Amino acid sequence: MRARKTRMYRLKVRQIAESKGISRTKLSHLTEMQYETINGIWHDTQRDISLTTMLKLARALGVGVGDLYEVLPDE
């Protein structure tokens, strides 16, 4: 039996927010999430986040959930 490969991904929250002029503080208010959580997502692009968090971020940024990340090519 072959082992399943784990796909790597990169969150694009910071990239999207910056392109829309949304700061971490503003994103924290828009999502009603703690600043520390937003800051962690902002800096750790491979952070594991819940679907609920992704939905809040997508809504606040005006994008689809699928726009929040990209799948990285296999090495």
C-alpha cells in the first residue's frame, strides 16, 4: 500500500489583504477574530486553519475560500 502524499499549500491572506489596503487590525475587526490570530495567519503562510476561520477571512476580504490559498507543486 502506497503512503498518501500530503499536499503543501500557502495561505495568501496577507497578499490579498495588502492588495485591498486592509491592515491586520482592520481584518481583526472585520472577522471579529483576535489580533494575535490574524497576526499568526499573516506571518505563517502554512498555518493550519479551520474552515470557520477561512469563511470569516474570505467574507471579510471579499473573496472565495479557494482564493485564500494556493497548492504548491510537488517537489
